[in-house]
Amino acid sequence: MGSLPFPFEVKLVLLEKQEPTLFETYRELVCHFYIYLDVHGGYKGSSNILKSWADYLFLTLEEAHEEA
């Protein structure tokens, strides 16, 4: 997964061992966050980056649901 975006690496290691399903969900979300940053040119100094990412993520999920 590369470098972790948050400073609680020890807790993530424990989470991976104790709750592997929850850890995989977290990992998937972080991967989508990095994809979003790559597609949309990084942070660009935006203070609303998490809101923008959430809008992008849920729009993508809605589209996938409609296709199914």
C-alpha cells in the first residue's frame, strides 16, 4: 500500500490482524483517495479535498449501481 497517509500505523497493523475485513475496507477507500488525487491533480491547496473526494467517490458508486 506504500506509505500510510495517517500517523497511526501501529493501530492499522493491529486492525489488519484483528479485523481483516474492516482493514480491507479502509485500504480500499485509501486506494480510491489516491486514485482521486492522481486523476484530479493532487491537493492543489484545496481545503475541501475530502469533501471533493467524497462527492467523487459517491458519484462513482451511484454510477456503478445504475449499471448493475
